[in-house]
Amino acid sequence: MPLAVCVVLGSGSVAGCGTCGGKAEVHRVAPPPEEASPVEVVRRYLEAVAGHDDRTGRTMWDRRSPQYEAEFGSVDSSFTNWTSLTDVEVGEPEVESCGDIRRCVRVPVSYTFEQCEFYTTEDGPYSERFFLERTGGRWLINGHGQG
């Protein structure tokens, strides 16, 4: 029988259930409005991850990103491999390498996660940055990582 882990909404937590060895229960998340800030886009994206809602998650990514296919199609995708996402903190946008905060930013995040299978890092607290670009009048994720 698959193991199921659910996260209850609360301070710093986002809802979601995951199963190891079975199909995850999907909790649909509303995509952010076109005028959403980078912080709101990242928050909604993490809610989609916790809810295993890759359909909504894809709407927040620039499909031209080199990370796009791995984010949604690899065995270690957070949409299929993560069972828990808690203690989420989203920081304020910072200027990214393009030098224009109106066009590209990085948004620092920290969270605690658990996964079915170990791939690149241990379960537990983790910090990284999401990189967003203003494309077609809205903010889209172009990648994320610790770099």
C-alpha cells in the first residue's frame, strides 16, 4: 500500500498530499493573475508543487527555459517525487543578472520538504532562488537553484 503524506494549511505551510509508489492526489491551484508580482508567482508555484498540480505549475514557467523539461518530466520532479512541503518562506525580489529589476529578478525561498526517492539532496530544510523574467506582460519562472 502506498504511503500518503498530507500537509495541512497553516502558517508557512501549503496544502498537498503525495504518495510513494502510487498516483498522487492532485489538488488544483488557481494560476496567478497576469498582473501577479514575482513573489505571488513563486508562492502559487510552490502551492502547485505541494498539490502535485503540474498543469497549473506549467503555466508559470517560460517553456523556453533549459530547466523546463526536467522540472516537469524527470523522475526527480518535485511534482511527482515530493511528499511534503512545509515551512515555506518567500523573500523579496532581488535584481538578477540582467540588471533591470523591472524585467528580471530572483526570489529567495526556503522550505522543508520530503521526497519518495533521494536524487540530489537530502530531505529537510532547503533554500534556493527562483529566477523570473517579465515575458509578454507577466512574470514567468525561468529556472531555480542555489546558484
